[in-house]
Amino acid sequence: MSISPQDELRVAVVGAGRMGADHVDRLAHRTLRARVSAVVDIDADRAAAAAAGADGAQVFTSLDELLAADVADAVVLATPGFLHEEALLRLIDAGIPVLCEKPLTPDPESSLRVVEAEAAAGRQLIQVGFMRRFDAGYRQLKQLIDSGEHGELLLLHHQHRNPVSPPEFTDEMIIHDSVVHEFDAVRYFTGEEVTEVQVRLGRRSSRAAETLHDPQLVTLRTESGLLATVEIFVNAQFGYQVHTQASFEDGVVSIGQGAELQLTTGGRTGGAVDAGFVTRFGEAYDREVQDWVDATLRGEIAGPDAWDGYATAACCAAGVASQQDQGLQTVQLAQRPSFYSRPTD
């Protein structure tokens, strides 16, 4: 498939749930040089409802139908993670670029199979949807770390709080659905792989479901020995927060805590708290998709690759293992093919 940089990218969104529908709207109304050519979902009514917001988008109920119709230059994959491996292998075989919402796949074994298939194909087609890398604060902190302006980075502290978790949320989902973002963030900021993970369980919130231990404290160690902590609290009640603090030899830098509006009234002062990830990272999602479209038209990717997806899956496996005994777990990684860059790139 050859796409000229002057062309408009025909994008099919596969999966019409919350994230898929959001991407349809983003591509149709806020993304340049792209149009939604198709929406795919096993539920035809749900696919049609999402496609209604994108002029001219066709509706299909399977990836097979989409590929047979030949109406897409690229795919946004927003199905549940357990369906990703089969779809990604089909798309690699078809030579179609894909922006895959996290996770790449739910476990390191299947993620490695995707990595190996892409490497064998000889072309990077997969970008993984770790949208925080496109957040302005994240990028500024990354630039500051790389500059060495404040000396060596010594510690990273992350706070990840959701207002409430669904009733079916489990301890494993805390790692796979939430802390996975911090695993990628640590790799992004440091340019190193995570080598060790430990999860500690302490006091439990009465607001959490009986099957869920919330909050949890996660400690990570990178190749060079940098330590990072993650407070994950998915029933914090008051709103959605993602804060990061970096401790340097000559200073401390914090991101994610600013608010455009500061109000003082009735003896109190403060700012607004985001209701969820869609508002907190809305601009990051927009930039992620736009950069992906532009890069795809150039025959490239513009962000986290399949190896990044595999490496975070390996971190998640270590995190879930540590939840069982709260012990230190080594992250087991295969040898990275030279086909892939370091996690900082």
C-alpha cells in the first residue's frame, strides 16, 4: 500500500465502545488529513450509532468484512484487549498501519508473538495508545530530564486516582488497566526498561468493592537503579487525578497539578478536579491521533511501538504476581530486536 503525503488517510475504527466512539468523533471533527471510512463492531447497531457522526462512514460487523471491502488505509483498534492479538496479526499480514489502544495484548506471551510477527514483516505498523506521552506536561518533563538542567534524575513519584471503580473491577485490573500507564511513563521518562516491580497492600478503603484491595502502592526499579513509586487509588471519590513528581539532584519538578481556574470563597481556596481521563487527557488524545495520522501518511509511526506494548505487558505480569505475595518480582523480558528503538524514542 502506497500513501502519498498529500492524500487523505482513510481510517477504519474497529470497536465502537466508549473509546472507539470517542475516536470516531475525534477523527471526524478534530483531525486533519483523515476521514473515518468505516466503523466495525460485532454489534451492528452500535457500529451504526458511532458511524452516524462521521459522514460517509460504512458499517461492518467483522474485520474480515472490512479487509475484503478494501476501504481503509489504516485502523484504530479499540476492541477489548483479549481480541487484539488476532486482529493485529491479521493487520500485520495485510500491511495496514494500526493505532492500537492499550493494551497491545493482555499478557506478555501474546504480545511477544505480535512483536515477532511485526519484526518478521520488516516494517513498523503498530503504534500503541499510551496517550500520556502526548500530554504537554509529560513532554515538558521528558525534555527537562533529557536536558540535565537540574542534574541527575533520582526518583519518580506517581499518583493515579480515579473517582470510583466499576463493581466488576479486580486487583488484576488495577495493574492491567491503570498502573500500566505508569509502567510506560517510567520507561518513557528514563529511557530504560523496568527490571523489578513490587506491590504493597495496606489499609483498604471502605468505598472499594469487597473483592478489591484499594489503594495499592507499587514500587519500580529501572536498569540503572532509579526507583519510582505509584499510588494507585481507584475509589478516591473526589475526581480524577494523575500527578507526577520528579526529584533531581538540584530540584523537584511536578506536573499534572495545575488548574486554570483557582477559586477562593467562603474561607476556602482551590481549583477544579477532572471528572475522568477523557477531560484530563483530551488534548493528549487529540495530539496522539493527529501525530499518528501525519506519521502514517509518511510511512512511519509517531509514538510507542509494539515493543513498548510488550514491555509494559511484562511489567503488568510482574505486578500481578507481586500482588499475590507482595514480594519483589523480576520483569522477564525477551531480547529486544534491533528492529525496535529504546523506550525513550
